[in-house]
Amino acid sequence: MGVVASPSDRRLVRERGADIDALVAWLLRETVVREDPPSGSSSPTVAASPSGSTGSEKVDHCELGAVSMEPLTRMAEVAAASLSAAQLQMPAVTRYDSVDATRSVTSLRTLMAMPLASTV
């Protein structure tokens, strides 16, 4: 598909002396944003990739057993296109926070135990 980066982000990568294709391989994804390009001597090179892999190689699933190609339904094609577009446009962020919800649960139980106000 190619590298997904705005013109200003591409210019920033060039100004910092990094190759955008090497940066994408180093990031293990196809999108580059302003915060990604490293500066100075830490610029990635193709050799900086842990396995030398860019992540875009085809995987041979035949090793796991018999494989058959089946055509996608129109619904599956539309869903795949929409999900791919959404993945490119929205960052995929997962955040895990540790929270003590004891007070919230206690307050909720108190509110649930109260009788509803009657309407006049």
C-alpha cells in the first residue's frame, strides 16, 4: 500500500536525516506521524529492524494445514474496505489503567437503594 504520512511529516523525516521506508520498517507499521521520526544519530536504518522484516511479507499458512481460497461476499468486501480506512485514519490506542472503584460502587449501591421520588 505504501507509507501513509502527511507532507509535513515526510519533510520532517527528511530533515532529520532518516529514510521514510526504513522508518516504517523500524516502526513496524505503515503510518508515520510527527512524533515518530527520531532525531540525530538514532535515525533508523533498514538494519535496525529486529528481524530484518518490514512486516509486509506474505505468510505461508499452508504449514498449518490445508488452505483454500474462497471469494468474499459483497458485505465482507465493504466491511474490509471500511475497517482498513478506519485503521488508517484513527490511531489504535489501548490503555490499561488501574482504578480503585470502591467509593463509586458504594455510591451507586446507595443510590440504587433509595426509593424513586414520586411525581406530583
